Amino acid sequence: MSGQGHALLVDSIRKLLRRNAERNLGKIVRRTHAADLAAVLPELPERDRLKLIALIPDLEQKGEVLSEADPGIAGALLEQLPNDEIVEILKQMFGDDAADLVELLPEERASAILTSWQGDDATEVDTLLGYAPDTAGGIMSPDAFALQRSTTVREAIETLQASHEELEMAFYLYVVNEHGHLVGVISLRQLVVSSPDTLLDQIMVPEVVSVRTDTDQEDVARLVARYNFLAVPVVDASNRLVGVVTVDDIIDVIKEEATEDMLMMAGAGGDFHENVSPMASARLRMPWLLASFIGGLGSMTIVRHFESTLAQVAALAAFIPITLGMGGNVGTQAATLVTRGIALGKVNTSQFVQVVGREVATGVILGSLYGLGLALVASVAYADTPATAAWHTWQLAATVSLGIASCMSVAAIVGGAFPMLFERLGIDPAIAAGPFVTTTVDILGITVYFAIGRALLL
């Protein structure tokens, strides 16, 4: 839906809710896509969200709306629904989507719902909840289209026609042996163009690219992007097929990971949500800002150590903001580029020297150019300053020039190295691009700047 169409839909729903025009609201709800209804929820007061959800008569559509909604909003709405209604909604959903909704509920209530929900579907959801949410097992659909290798093409097509409603998305036919181990894959196109009496064993591709249940979701996304798959099979430790991750799940992963990385790089925390209260927002962001606060105290200590230098050459203080600002920008740029390379699988820790060396060379080039420019500014700005016994204008120009060049070079080293080190330690490298880089650059930059000033001016 376009931006104008969304605004019109929100305005119409708001007006009808104020008038309690449930009949007209019901008509709008029935003909509106679940994703569009989910996009309306954040723009409604909390009481109106529950009214809108209650007006959705079709349980399948209601489940889709909750599944598409912001997790914070969906969780709040689920908490206000009775357990029996939640169970009926979950029964209309595919296993992976149902598991995602159950995971939004408090542990005790989720357990009560699964206990009251009897049958294979409940067992399936309970099994999915046993996997870590950010792994292939946590995002997979257990409904993979799989048949044994001795099946004919005719039998496979008939099976697909009979069971297609139970499958979330069937892009490929996976071939398994009598023990359920994955042995091959066939595209549906290959299936329909093959002779009806052909055995699957004869047309399958035996080299199957698959992932384990404990594979990180980011690695799954990289794999799908690399090979342009529409789905990737998920196997357990013994290579038994247990599910499939489809492209719609991968899109959600990419959005989730990109959002998390941006929040971490901004120092806001990876779990931040727009709809949290100011107090909760402050609590989430406070630990990340602590690094900047401690770094600021470190910089203050260093400045105090060089107070005698500042007292004799007060002009140095005028160039501190631009020196640290340029250094911080270079460090953040380097960290962002390296983090992106790691996320896309184009950079790995074995390339440490090559990657950091490239960033250092870039930092030196940029530092030299801006250093010359700052030297010119210093020469002009302090041209009328009478030379003293302590220093001359050209010395100040040389100091600020070397200072900003050194600070930008150091920043490039820090920005290039930190994400690589974090990745090697198994920590999300996006963290490095936030307060850690800027704080480190500030401390090292101010130290180098004043050390050069003391050496050249005093």
C-alpha cells in the first residue's frame, strides 16, 4: 500500500472507531491485507488496537495481523486475549509463525497455552521453541516437502496436490532416504517437466546445500543471498531433514539484523523498540552511553595532564574539536565498512592485516590532505599573532597538521581493527562501530595531539 493509501486507511479506521461504526469497520477489515492492518496498529491508541483486532472475524487473518505486527504491540495484544482464543488463532497458523507468537508471551502463560493445546501441531510448536530464536532451527518451518528417492514423479505431484495447503511455501522437493536423511533436491520446475514414471532418484541433485539447526540466522541469510535460493533445508546433527527456511523468513532476518546493527552502531542497544516507555528507553540506552561517559572522563584526565601545554599555547584548544571530530568520523566510517563486509561475508578474520592495512592507508591519505588544509587555516588565522620566545605561527600550523593527520590515521586503525577483533571473539562486530570506536579514538587522538604539541611548541 502506498503512503497516501496508508494515511487514508488510518484516517478511515480512526473515524469509524470514534463513531463505534463496527459494521463499516468490519467491511474494511475483511478487504484489507493483514500486513496493511498491522501497519495501522502503531498509529492507534492501545484501547483501539484491541477493538480493531476483535473486529477481525477470520482467525487466520487475525493470526496474520498479529504475526506481521511489531513484536511489542503483538505481545501486548496477546496478553489481553483469553487463552482459548489464542489457541484457536494458533491452530490456523503455520508452525513457525505460531511459535513466534507464543514466544512473545510470558513463560508461564505460554506453557499454559501449549498444555491446553493438544495435538501434533502443539508438539511441533513446542519443538520449535526449543531452538534458539536466532538460529536456523528457530526460524525454520517444519513443513518441508520431502519424499523418498524411490517415489515417481507422478506420485510426487499427486502428493503435492493433496498436501499443498499444509505447506507454507513449496519451492523445492527434498529427497530423503528410508531414515529421513537428506540425499537430494529437485526444483518444482524440474519435477513438472519430467516424465511421470521417472524416479526422483534419477532427476535429483545429490549435492544439497543445507544448514544445521544451530546455524546462526545471519549465516543462513548469507547462504541464501549467495546462491539466490528461494529456500534452504535444515538438518540435524545426523543429516536428518527437520525443516526448511524460506525466503520470506530470510527477508525478516535481514530486516531484523540490519535494524539491530544500526541500533548497536548508534549506541542504542540491539533490543530497542520505538514503542517502549521513556524509562525503558533510558534503561536500554544507559549501558551503551556509559562507554562514552567513561571515555569522556579519560579524555578529561589527559587534558588535565597537558594543562601546562595549553597554558603556554592556548591556541591549541581551538583545534581540539575539529581534530577529534574528524578522527571520530574516520573511525566510524572504517568500522561501518568493515562491519558491512563481515555481514555480507566479503570479509573474514583471516584478512585482518589486509583489511586494517587498507583502512590505515585510507586514513593516512585523508589525514594528510585535511592536515594540509588545517595547516593553511592555522597559518591564516594566527598570522597576526606576534611570535613569542616559545613558538611561532609555522610551528602551530605544523602541530595541528600533524595532529589531525595522526588522529585520523589512528582512528582508521581502531575502526578497521575493532570489528575484526570482535568477530574473532564471537561478539557482534556492529558493537565496535558505536561508542567503543569513538571513545577509543577520542582518548588516543587527544593524547597524540597534545604529545605532538608539546614536542613541537615547547
